[in-house]
Amino acid sequence: MSLPFCMGGLNVAQVRLAETAAGMMTRDVITAGPADTAAGIAAKLGEHGISAVPVVDAAGRLVGIVSEGDLMRSFGLRNAMRRAWWLDILAEGEELAPEFMDYIRVDNRRATDLMTRDVVSVTESAGIDEIANLLTRHRIKRVPVLRNGRVVGIISRADIVRTLARGG
């Protein structure tokens, strides 16, 4: 069975509903703990070439998510030009600029201070159509995949595009 949907202006005529989160997700998820510092999270994003990390408690349960946007939000308008440059560097997976790391080291906030708490997530059985619609509707770039409240994977927009490219 197929279903038409639209993702970010990209019209996709047919998608197999059988394609699930379990088949698309990245399983080796890089996570942060609630007490991780802004600098530690920034280093983790840069080291792994990713743009966000789910925040999990000691039992592996999802409690939030911190994105590069969450890290940058606090720097204010006077640093808008620097912020745009740093976000470009982060998005490209480049090594983090020393100036950025110096700047963020003065930020004493923890993941619990920075994270989005109401995280949009899916289960392993979620279909590609449901996931794409969630990303579009909530204007987000990724969704954690949960099993019994624990993070078992993550799906980005790129994962969906790759799945569509290989024929759904």
C-alpha cells in the first residue's frame, strides 16, 4: 500500500508504508546526560559531525534533546554574525573553531538548562509517512526512536531522503 505526502516542498508520489523506523534509524545514537555541560555537548556534536543529541537519564530514558540551535540561542543578537559562522561550521561537520570553544566554555549551563523537554519521538514501528509528516509539521530535523521509553535509534531528514532514494 502506498500513500502520497509532501515533505518540505518535496512531493513524493508513492511511499511504501511497510518502511518503518526500525529499518531507517541510526542505531548507534550519541547521547548526552542531564548534567553534561554546554561545552561538553558542543564538543560531542563537533566530534561526531552531528547537529543534536538526545538527553537520557541513567536508565537510558529520553528526557530531552539539545541541538546546535539550543547551544547558540543564548549568545544574543550582538553575536549573530559569529553564530551564523559557527553554525555553518557545526553543520558541515568541521572541527570546532577554537574561538567557539573558548566562547562556549564560559557557559556553565547543563543539558537540563538547554534541552527541549517535549521531544517529538516515534517507536520502531512508525512508518516513513508518519515520520516525514512529524518532521514537517513540527519543523524539526530529527526524531528519536524509542522502545519502552528508551532511545534505541534516531532518524534524521537525511535518513528519510536516503530511504526514498533507494526506492522506499
